[in-house]
Amino acid sequence: MGDIITYSLKLNDKTSYEYYMKVSTFTDEVMFKLSESTDILVKDFQDYIIENDCEAVRSKDEYSFELLTLGVLWIKYIDKALILGKIPKVTLNKLVDLRGIGGFTKIAVDYIRGFLGRLFLLKEKSQLSPINRTVENMNKLLDWLDATGEFNQEIKRLKHWQDYLSSKSKEEASNIILIALDLAKWFEYKSRDRLGCFTENVERFLTGTYKRHKWKEDNVYCGRKRIEYHLNMVGAEIMNRVFREDFLKTKEKILLLPACMRFQSKRNCKAIENEEGQLCTGCTSKCKANHLIQMGRKHNFRVLIIPHESTAFKNTKIEKNEKGIVGVACVLGLISGGWKAKELGFVPQCVLLDYCGCKNHWHEEGIITDINVHKLMDILNISKAVEAEHEL
């Protein structure tokens, strides 16, 4: 497996079975807490969504999780958001847009983003007085998140909450934000107790290796705290539950693998590019992607390698709910990736990488990553009787 960089689902270097049992149990606990704390509020929010035709109304579990997400992002980033000036914000937003051009432009933009991000997004300033729980401060938080370029999907959902809060009195809005903050504080304590054994190395990374990222464009992404790992773990479990029934009804199922699961380097990999991603050609029996391709042929699902989440199905037209995808990603990309897939018309499920290791962010040479194949088979509803055929 190599070194544990930030997280590992394999306790004592064995398997990730215990992780999936623990996260399922803890998610039950979280969903009970969310229901207990937010059911009346979420029902009112759903009514607001319908009355104002904001979007097709979604489940209470999704909306209550968004409220928890707001609380977590607030307690971790509001202090930085309050001191981000207008000019740096506009400049950083322009750079995020330019990054999409790719090529040399992306390289140059990333260099500038890393420098400006360190100066303006990660600036530290202690707050001597309590931070007001206001719509105005929530707007500053969303502006900061937007300037990072890392929270696009979260922003889209939290903007509905921002509009909802704007329809309330100042006292009502403050009380709703307080509910989100109380949930986040409860979650931070409980998640460290329940899931902290899988993220112990995050603190060591942040005080050590992360120093090399502080002036790079991924300084916000790689600098995320343990609570955000835990939030994504639970969010992935909730997402899998919410979309499970619709996923099983889809006509076509596609497994999306990150490039870090390939055996070959980027230069030596023989995968063929198409508009959806990369198709493994089976150039070596040592490659996990190749093994999963073989499984897909037997059990009627396709496999694509996606070099980066931002490139997935960029120019593809999709009939809503016709295709189900199982996205494989490291923990920090789970929620945003699942929400993006849903936005594009897919029905998403996700499987966590057992550990991170890509060259882009986490390891200078790169570590070949892995997943729990039995968890994948469970998601794809493949019979237990054939599990033994697919040990990787």
C-alpha cells in the first residue's frame, strides 16, 4: 500500500471492511441527529423551494445534510472569509475561469492562484469578538468558497439556503445558522470519536508535508481538516442510500476510476481517449483497471478512467436518470463529485479509495491506489456467490 498520507480505510494494513461497518453505523447516528434537529426546518425549506420554483424538490436527508455542510464550512472558514477583500476575490474568480482553458494557460494560472491564494485565502486573523450569524456573513463565506474554485457544487446548494435565510427575519436567520453550527460542533466531536481512527495522519500531514503546498494552487484542497474528511465519508454514505433505488433502475451502469489506480505511469498507459474519458486496453494484467474491465464484461457495466474529476463527461449529453455511475475517488472529492454527477443527469453511487496517493496532490512519485472490490460489487448488486472470482 505504501505510506499513509492523510487517511486510510485499512486499519492495521488489512482490509477496509471495518471502515464500511463503522461509517454505516455512524451515518445512522448522524441521520437520526439531523432528523431530530432539522425536520421542521427542512419541511419549511422544502415548502420555500416549491413556492419559489428554485429546483425540483429533493429529499429531507439531502437538505439536512446541506445544513450540516453549511455549519462545517462556517466553523472552518468564516474567519478567513470575513477578511477577503473585493479585489482579491474578483481576481481569484477570474483566474478560476481562465484555468478552464487548459494547456500553458492553466500552468501559468495555477502558479498565480497558488501565490494569491496563500496571501488572501489563507490569511489568518483572530476574531476578538463573536462572529455575527447573519445572511451578510454567509454571503462572505460563499464568496470565499467561490474564490477557492474548490466548492462549486456546495455553493450551488447553499445559495438556496442563503436565499431562504434572506426571506426570514434577522433573528430567524441567526437561529437557523445557529442550528447548523450546533450540528457541526456535535459532528466534529462525534466523527472524531467514530471515524478518527481512519484519519489520524491528517494532522501529521498538515503540520509536515503540507508546508510544500502552501504556495501551490491546491493549498486549500490539501489543507482541509479532519472534520471535512469525516463529512465526506458520511456524505458519501448518505448519497448512496438516497440514490440507491434509482441507481438500480438505470439501464446502463458505468464505473469511473481515477488515474491513480492505473499500474502504468501516465506516459506508459495504453488507455485510449474518448469524449467520456479513457478506455483501458488491458496492456498489463497487473493493472487494477484491467481487472475491473474484466469484471465489467461479465456483469454488464462499463469502466472508464477519468484523469481528473473536472474532465468527466465534459461534452456529453445525458438523458436524465438513464445512466448510473459509480464514482471512485479519494475522500475529499466524494460529495462534490456525486453532486456534479447528479447535476449532469446521472444517478450516482460512490466507492472510496482505500487511501490517497496521486502525484497531482499527495505523493511526489505517486502511489497506486485501491478499493474494496466487495463494496463495489455490493453497490452494483452483483451476487455474493461470484465474489470469489474477483479477488484483486
